[in-house]
Amino acid sequence: MYKFGISKEFPCSYLPNKQERLLISVEPQLNTTEGYSWLMSQGFRRSGDQVYRPHCVNCTACQSIRLPVADYKPSKSQKRLLKKNQHLTIKISTQQQENYYLLYEKYINAIHHDGAMYPPSKEQYQSFLTCHLTQQHFIETWHNDTLVCVAVTDELPDALSAVYTFYHPDYKKSALGLYSILKQIEFCQQLNKEFLYLGYQIDECKKMNYKNRYFPYQILKDNQWHLVDK
């Protein structure tokens, strides 16, 4: 049996007039790639090296979602998005680069100025995205010589986890968040991983209700993964 901590309630980051509470991994023996992988399979996510899962009173809006990538079938709109952005170049780094923060800062200031991550700072950026639990990949999207998007991605033994994506506000119409998921699916397939974890699908939150557009997907309910297909 593992021990977990429970946070105090605090205002929910996603749903107005709701209180949020977290179940937090505190077991040192789970601070490994294998432990992190097991926690992900149980619906956890990470912020920095802290691994957590929503544990709210009378609310189950946050639903863990993952894609079995071998079975993924792109929709017509996803095919159009790939074609629309075919002029962009993808590069993958295993180290954070100095130019990431300025892009992150622009993204938060323009896109999430009403959220909990505003105002951005280098300290907040590092504490949120840096992870020592496993190998990280940074999927960069370039338009000629301009870095326009970074998708921070964790590697697990059988999966990748989409941690966070930030992009240049001038490229909002390019749907780079959705485009990055498509590129993470491709990367997952190249690495012969079974799943891509997308975090939490929150139907009632406009900014978080896009992750169930990739079929088929699995949703975690009552501690069991359930397959959803068209």
C-alpha cells in the first residue's frame, strides 16, 4: 500500500465557483520513471516533480484521457490541419533551450492572462515544466527561422505524456495546440509506445474540452480505462 497526501481545498483553476483538492504522491519509492508510469496509469499528472490527481469533493469533472496510438484514426479536420501546417518544420530536443521561456511568456501573457499561471516568471516556468522523474522531449515547431511552438513531452516505458504546449500568439489561427498533439501521436508511434496521455478532459471547461477529438481514446472511470470510439 502506498501513502498519499491530500491538499487543502482551493479555488478550481478550471470551473468557476468550484473548489479543488489534490491527491499527491509522497512515496519516495514512486519517484522513479517506473513509479511515475504507474501513477500515470492511475490517472495522475505532474507539475514539476510533484505528481498529483484531482480528489475533489462532489466533483468528477476532470477525467484522465489517453490514446492507444496504434489504433488512432485522424479525422477529416485533423488531416486538413496537417496539410495546412505542412510548411512548418518539426525538431525534437531532449534539453530545454534558452529561447523557450520568451515564447512561454508571450503565450501566457496573450492566451492565459486570466488564468492561475499569470503573470509568468522564469521561476514559475522552471518549477512547472522541469522534471527529474524521467526523460523529457521538447517537440519544437518552426516557421522558417522562428520558433512558434513547444510541446513539452515526458517519456514513459510504454507511453508519452503531453505535459504542456505553448505557442506564439501570432500563430493562434494555426491551431498549434491541436497540431502538436498530432505530432506527439506520430512521435509516439515512431517510438513504438502504446499510449499518449493527454491529461484531463473537462467537458465544462472550454479551454480543456478538446482532448476527446482523437479517436479512439480511453477514459478513466471508477479506476478502469474504458475505450471510446466513434
